[in-house]
Amino acid sequence: MKNFLSRYPLDFGDGLRLRPMEGSDESALTAFFKRIPVDERQLFKDDVRSSSVIRGWIRMLDYSNVLPLLLFQDDRVVGDATLHRDKRGWSRHVAEVRVSLDPDYRGRGLARRLLQEFIDIGPSLDVAILNAFVLDVQHEARELVESLGFVPQAALAQQAIDLAGRVHDILVYSCTLTPPERLAPEASLAEEEADVGGGS
């Protein structure tokens, strides 16, 4: 992880830079989410209107479980991209991605670049598969993930209720970065044991 962090801050051009969230970013991140249109915030999985939610993210920073990357213009957060992982159990090679952008910075391909960042660094973090969960009404998000090679896997009917109380289907998209078996330590161990055992 230490070598991975040396990648940042990453220059995005036009005075924009990308780096992992830090403990001092609470106020800038709170201001960022206030600029997101209400109808969009209502579709977020977490209630970003609540200062306690953002404070909780800051206090529980652990890049090995959740990697939050913030895009800055000077001291202003203009983009938030997160990689969510559960390194326990059988889905430890899978991660979920989420991206949101300041309305003033849309139409520049930045959301695409933020998702591409996770595609690029995923294998080095032992992530084989990226998942994106998109609500049925998020048409632009669907177009974005599909353009980056994410493939629809399932539609979970009525499994989301947004912050306005509306019910939605969840569309599950996946992008395979590397064959999962390459990241399975058990498979490597089995191969080593087979080599030790020799052949006839």
C-alpha cells in the first residue's frame, strides 16, 4: 500500500489534482456534497446531507477497506471516487466503485477518468473485479460504465429506496480486470504443493 500511495497526488491537468482523502478534508468534502443537486443526492446510498456520515468516513479512514480519492481544484473538492472492499471471505478479490462530480466540472470526461483510475490500479491492489451498482433512473451512469467495459450482470428488482422514499431497481455491472484465479493465494499454494510432489 505504501508504494501505491506514492502515485499521489496525481496531476489531472488544468490545475486539478487527485489524492486519497485525509483527515483534514471534512469541511471541503461537506461543501462538495452541498453543491450536488438535491435530486441526485437523494439517489446516493449514504445520506451525505448528514455531517455525522462524512465525519464517520473521516474517522474510519482505512485505505485497505475503502479507498476514497478526492479531486481538487486548489482547496475545493470537485470530485469524489471511492473503491469499497471487503477483504474477508470469498469476495475479497471484488470491489465496488462509486463516483460523483461537482456540477461545474461535468462534461470534461472527469468521471470517466476517475473510474479509469480504479481500473488502472485495481490489479496492484489485488482487485480482480470491479462492480458498479446503478439505479434504474441513472441513465448517464449506465452509459458511462458501459463505455468503460462494464457488463450488466443482474437487475435486482425494487431493492433500493432512495432518500425521497421512491423505490428503484438496482442494476449490477461488472468489469473484470484480471482473471480472479491469479489473485487466489490458495491456488498458488496448491500449485506449489503439486510441484513439490513431483510427477511420475
